[in-house]
Amino acid sequence: MTLIVSNTIYKFMMEWYARSIRMHEMMKGIKHTKEEAVEDIVGASGVSRSTVFRYLAGKSIRPASREAIAAALRTLSIPETQPLSAAIDIVVSVSPIFNRFRGYAEVLEGVLHRSGEVGARVRMNWDPRSDRTGCGTIILGKNHAEEDEESAILKAQRRPFVLINRVIDDPALSWASADTRNAARELADHLLEQGCSRIALWVETTGRVGRDKYSGYCDALQAAKLPVDPKLVFNMEKIGLEEAFNTARTLEAPPDAWLCMDDESAILVMRMALKAGLRIPEDLAVAGMNDIESAGHVTPSLTSIHIPFREMGMAAVDILISLIDKPLFRSHKILVEHRLVIRDSTQRKRQDDR
């Protein structure tokens, strides 16, 4: 299976490959497995697992703890040069099509960056049923059914895991995410504030994120005491974007705005609108989500929701290490802050008009 990654990710992966080769050479002749070695050090030194991780990664710890760990290493005949990558093995379980979405690549960059800081090893895996190793798992880019299946497997194996970009009420699940429901509501609220009242939506419903965005769209309309018109909501599993756009234009009351699930779709809507002779935003306001790099450079520039995907990946590593270090903790949840970025594609009311 082919994996397409950015230059930044490729560099990180090559660095990790080289490090894993060095680790393998250093681990030759050592009887301990990675997990056994850490548990033995914790038991012999009397310090916490997180302190052992910091020591093995070369981080600063209290002198007394450093002396206790060094004594334990000598007692256990474990070389002091053994890196933390021999202790924490993070599996990123990712959908094979994750590279279609730039946000997932940014998440992976964050995972690799934070793992590098703590000295953990990261590897990719496509099928959780074929892999029963690793200290913990980060689940990235899977649909609802895949996530449920994998979560059940990992729970049965009693292995900690973290979901990316999912807000889930289950108290037993850990996740790092943006509040996509609230982000979609803020975007719809902005369109309503600009005088739009018939907002079209092209949305998928099989994934949690798509359903959350649809719920945020409905929240905004209901708060404004406007009905959710089913003629303006198009299911992307049943209709393509171009067909949805053309269908919407034939309505007796066509949309005056489009709220798109991502920036790529929003840019396509703008192209179709301009080709049809519509003015943006005067005739049709268009907004997207994720704030990709080109959003600020297209004409007109695209209003979007900025989501810090890289920070989300870093937070996922922090959660996973905490779950590994403190197995009595049931779960951790981190919301990263999103931000509405207003640009020309929606600004019907300029600041001086208010």
C-alpha cells in the first residue's frame, strides 16, 4: 500500500528509522523486553514511570531520582544509554486514505514532534487486528464503524489508546480534538450575521465529525429561529458536490450561502459560482473549514475555521503517555482551540457599514 506524505513527515520518518536501527543495535544481548525493562527500573528504583521516561530521554530530573535510577540500571545490567524509544512504542493506527486530508498529515507531524521530545518510537499501522504490540495507540482518520471496532479490540487487550479529532461522551474513551460542532455553529452564526438566511450544506453522515458539523449547523439555525430546510442539505454519500450545487440553483428560493465541510469543497463551490456568473459574497457567501494554506490566497479569499491539527497530535501523545504512566486513570480528554478566520468570501457587511 502506497503512503504519500509531506517532506516534513518524510524527514521525521527517516530520522525515526535511523534511530530505530541504532536502538536495535544497542538492545542486542539485553534480556529485558521494552516493557519489562521499564517496569523493572521502576520497581528497583522506587520512582514513577514518568520519571524513568524522562531519565531515559535525557531530560532533567531531581538528583535523588537520577541516582536511584542509575543504581537500578547497574543492578539490572541495563545500559544507561538505552533510549526512551526502547520504553515507549506508540502505534499510529491510520486509515490508508488519510493522506487525502492535509489536517491528518499535520496531526502526524505533531505526534512525531512530541514523541521526539519525550524519546518515544512511532510506527504506522493500517490494521489493528494484525498488531498486538506497542505500549499505546493513536487512532487517526477512521470512520465511525472502524473506530468502534478498533476501540473494542484495544479495550480487550487492555492497551491504552487515544482518538484524534473526535468529541465523544463515553467516559471510558480518551481523545484530543477540536470542538467541531461549536466550530460549525460559529461559522453558520457568522453567515447569518452577514444577512444570509438560506445556507446550503453538503455533508457526510457516516462519520462523527460530519454529524457534529451538521448538528452545529442546525444549532445556529434553530437559535436564529430559522427552519432547517431539507432541500438545502445534501448528503455527500448520495450526491456529488457539483450536482448538489446545480440542484440548489434550480430551487425556487436558492441558497444565498454555502457552508462547506472543508476548504477544498468551499473553493470548488466558489469556482462553480463564479463560472455561473454569481458574485461572491454579494450573491453567494461561501465558507469552509480547516483553514488550509491556500484559503487566504484564492480570490476571493476564503472565510474558514482554523483548527490546530499539529497541536492536536502533540496533545494525543501527552494523553497516551499519561495513560501509560498512570493506568488507574480511566481517560483523558483535551479540546484544542479553534478560531474563526473571516475573509472576503463572506463579508457582505463591511466594518464601515455597521
